[in-house]
Amino acid sequence: MTSTSSDGNVQKDIQNLKQEKTEALVSYHGRAQELLRRSNGRDEENDENSPLSILERTILSIIIKTFIRGI
């Protein structure tokens, strides 16, 4: 799955996140970041007044764990 899924099933895409054999790590990382955005998550605080919400931290944690398992 090297391209962004167009069916909108983010949960399925998270479960299937995996680095392809010939895929560069930077490309895989980019796909994970795009999936995070599609999940309405973010990976950094915009400023001190905008900390990550519990939901954002949870989504980020799930995607990081899945990313690592997929390497």
C-alpha cells in the first residue's frame, strides 16, 4: 500500500500501515504523517496555548506504534 487510500477508511489504513520492501524510510514516514493528518491528529503542539488533546495524543501514539511495527 504505497499510495494514500482514497476510500476514506482511516482505521483500516492505520491497521495496514507497513513499509514496503522497496520503499524508502522517508517515503514511509511521509505516508505515516499523512495518515496522522487524515486521522485529524498532529505530531506537535502549535504553541504553548495549544497542547495536544487526549484524543490527539492517543491517535499519535497508535500511529507511532503501528509505524514502528511496520518497519
